Amino acid sequence: MNDDAARKSDLFGAPVAPRRRVPPVVPVSRFVADTRMLLERDVGLTWIGGEISGCTRAASGHLYFTLKDASAQIRCVFFRHKAQGLAFALREGLAVEVRAVPTIYDARGELQLSVETVRLAGLGALYERFVQMKATLAAAGLFETARKRSLPPFPRRIGIVTSRHAAALRDVLTTLARRFASVPVILYPASVQGAGAPREIAAAIRAANVHASVDVLIVCRGGGSLEDLWAFNEEVVARAVFESVLPIVSGVGHETDFTICDFVADVRAPTPTAAAALVVRERIALERQLHEGWRRLTRAHTHHASSRAQRLDAAARRLVHPATRLAEQARAMRALATRLARAFHHGQALEARRLAAARARFIRELRGPLPQATRVLQLTRSLTRAGGERVAVASRAMGRLGASLALLNPAAVLDRGYAIVTGSDGSIVADARMLKRGDRVALTFAKGRADATVTGTATDER
């Protein structure tokens, strides 16, 4: 029986179905690899939501966790170079949305997700908006540390911006009353949640600055979700905090909550209660510090007084009675007088010996002939002769000058019979035209003078 017959009937003549080709046997590794490639190619990146469970960090820095919901779960791997930029920590029970590629871990043949990024479930868009707002305001310089001011150590009044019915307000007031009850508090009410809350918070901050009745401002509210705290992430609130002249403490939410207001404020407090503790010091601690300062001041004053007393005692021991001091000075003066007399006599004797020696030397010089005596005698005679001639020449010149002077002497002219006529004002009359009939004149002669009256004048016209 050939093959065709076998295909058409069996041994009993019944027809037989045609035989199928058996595929080749595929190794597990190849099957898993082909399946992984199909998943990665056909499904690709997708957003998957669930709850984190069993999150662990390996020594390499990679994160491993399970993403699950009520009906299923899947293993996830979040490699270190992708996880290091995550803005929040993954923890047990956290609802998240992961952007991942489905794949298979070849070594175990397990389906898993290779995570690219993670965001909080239900808050993804809102959180991204928060990150964008933070980056924009940071670039605008609203978070600069250099512009932030220190809080006043002892504020005279404290302002609070929050809701009238907020639990945070009671916590802040209780803390302030416990720490320093005498400090007045002014409330600037504003809604802290809802559509109009950002504008009310900004208006309250600006009102506090306009009134300028407080030294520091607390902006606070209790904890809540990101949506509950969103009013403090709006730009209008950030701008109001940035433009505030008053230093601002932000006490919004709990320790793990962060808002834009926290980054712009001068000081960020983890809770409203902590904000109140930052603003005022504890009165008991201040009193204790003041008491300690008083004790230190008292000790310093006592030490200073003791030191001064010891210096006074030492000075008193050195102090001498005026009579005793005068007696000591008298003794010292007598000793100095004795030394001065002794020195004077010694100097006098020394000078006497020097004078006697000089006198003896001078006498010896006088007794001997002077080698310059002849020269001195000649010079003396020449000087005497020259002096006589100079005197004679001078005498003759003086005689000539005396004769010339005698000719110019008015008295000599008067001796020859002339007279000097002077007018009534004492001026000399040299011209008859200066006189008129009846004028009084004075005549000065060589001996005596006379008064005359002019009876007539005549001039010689030449």
C-alpha cells in the first residue's frame, strides 16, 4: 500500500484525515526573547496606575517594587539613572502612575515593567503644574537667599494670616500665649482653601504691610492634600510674600508638605505651631537667660570691685605722709647741694690750674723776642703814614665843602645886608605880584626881624 492509499483509508477501509506538519522545537530562551520583543514593540510606553508595595532599593541604586490594584499586580524595576531625578520618595501604599514599557526578565521569565518616570496618582497634572511654577518663580529670583531677612528677636506685635476658623490659628495662639503671653496678636483673616483663597491671602498680606502695625507676619494653615494646600502655590500669593516689607514666616501644612509660599518666605516652619515658636522666644527661657546674664554681671562687678580694692590697698601702701616726703626731699636736696659744692670747688681748682699754666706760658712767650716784631713795626709805621695822608686829604675836602656850604647859607646872605620877606601865612615872598597894598609882611635880617605893611608894589617886567 502506497502513501496515497494510506491517506485515503485505514486498514478497515475507513477514510483518514491528512497529517499536519509538526513545527520545530523552540528553546525557552528564544521563546522568552521573542515574547519580550513582541511586548516591547506592540505595547511600548504606556501610563499604568496602581499602588506601590514592597519597594526596595538595591546596592546598585535601582528601585524594585510591585504595582498592584484590587485584582492584579506586576513587578516593576526603576533604574538608578532614571530614579535619581524623582522629586518624592516611593513608600508603601503610595498611589502612583508610572510611565513604563512592559518587558520580560529573561532569567526568570517574569513579566515586569521597566519604569521611565513616576507621578502621584490623581495629582499628576497638578504636581507638574507645581513643578513648573516653582521653576518659573525660581528663575525670576523669588527664592534668592540673599534677599531673605532675619526675624526680629523681640517683636512688639505679631500678625497672623489664616482663616478665623482654622485649627492652625488655635495652635498658633496657644503656642504664643504659652511662650510669651504679653505680645499682642493681630489677625488678618483670609480663606485658606477654595477658588478665592489665593486672592484673599495676598490681600491680607498686603493689608498687613499697609497698616504696618506688626513686626513679623505668620502665614499658616493646617495640613492637607496637594489640592487643599494649592492656594499657597499660586503666583499671586508668592508675589505678595516677595513684595512684603514685613518678614514672613510660612507655616503651611505638616513637615512633609512643601508649598511655593515656603520657598518665597523669609523663614519656613514645618508646622504652624513651629512657626509660632520661631517668632517669639520662650519667656521662661528668656528670664533664665536674663537671670544668668545678671549673675555673670554681678560676678564681673564683684571681681572688678575686688581688683580695684586690691589696687587701692597697694597704692595706699605706697602712699607717704607729706611731712615724711618733704623730709626725704630735703635730705635729697642737701645731698645734691653737697655734691654741687664739691663739684664747683673741684671745677674751680681745675680752672685755676689751667689759668696758672696759661699765664706761665704767656710770660715765657713775652720774655722772648718776637720773630714778627720788625714786620709789625714796619706795618705800624706805614699804617700811621697812610692814615695821616688820608686825614689830610679828607680835611682839605671838608674845607672846600664848608666854603661851598657857607655860600649857600641864607644867614651869610643876610650878613651882606639882605632880608627875607615872608607873608602872613609864613611863606617866602619871592614875587611882588604876590602882595597887594595893605598886606602885612615880616622882614628877617641877619640879626632880628621886623613887621611891615605894604604901601605899594612894583614889578620888573623882563
